[in-house]
Amino acid sequence: MSFSYPPSRYDGNGEVSGAFRPDATPREIDNGDRGGARYLATGESTGGALGLYRWEMGPQPGGPSGHFHRTITESFYVLSGEVRLYDGDSWRTGRPGDFLFIPPGGIHGFRNESGEPATMLILFTPGAPREDYFETLADPERRAALEDEDAAREFYLRHDTYWT
């Protein structure tokens, strides 16, 4: 199979348009010792090209079970610690440098079960608006609204998340 570059999206002679984010930028989601997330590049900031998030997990167990997306790919790159990654077939222990790519429709999940902090990058393509999804699940008050079955169904469908 042969792939080529997509059609040109820029026809100028170059411009200053980079976006630098210092490491010292505070987390957008900060749950203290339970971890949080840093929005490195959102769908909005990249014109829909991608969404890149640094996911920082505390030592407590947690993470989503098997699910899939119809419109986006999702990739995981472990930076530190151990992260359990579900590839639709089995749970694997991801360590620093390990990578998992999930195409649209691919069943996947992740969790920290190690009892130690862990960090990974999560990449979505194209750049879907995942921030509301993350912020709702991180906020106990907003998450409580999902106890209503109809509200939960609408929320997950709006965020292209289908549980298996």
C-alpha cells in the first residue's frame, strides 16, 4: 500500500506561527496527588489537526475500561511508570517508551494499577474537542450528573465514546 502527502493546506511563503508551551505551564486539570492533565495541543489550537495531552496519573488505581471511537484515532506513549494498556485483545503493561496506536473502531482502555505514579501522552487525530470530556469526568459535581442514564448516554455519544 502506498501513501502520499495530503493536498496542500498552505500556499504562502512561510510565516511565524508556532506555539510554544513551557513545561512550567500549570495543569489544566489538577487533582493534586491523584494526577491531572496538561493540554499540550488541543483540536482548537491546531485547527483540528490533532489533540495532544500529557496524562499524569497518581498511584491510585483508575482509568477507562474497554471502549472505542468512531471518528478519531487514539495513541498512547508511556513516559514514566507503568500503565496497563488494552489493545482490544489483552491488557499489556506499558513502560517508558512503549506506544499503542488505536484506529477508529479499535477497542481500547488504559489504567494505572501499579500503585505508583505514571505519565503518558495521549494523541487524538483529528483534534476532537476532548477537553469537556476530561473536565466533566475529573469534576465530582459534573460527573454526578452522569448518574442519570439519559444524560450519560448523551454525554458519551457527544464525545464519540462507545463502551463495550
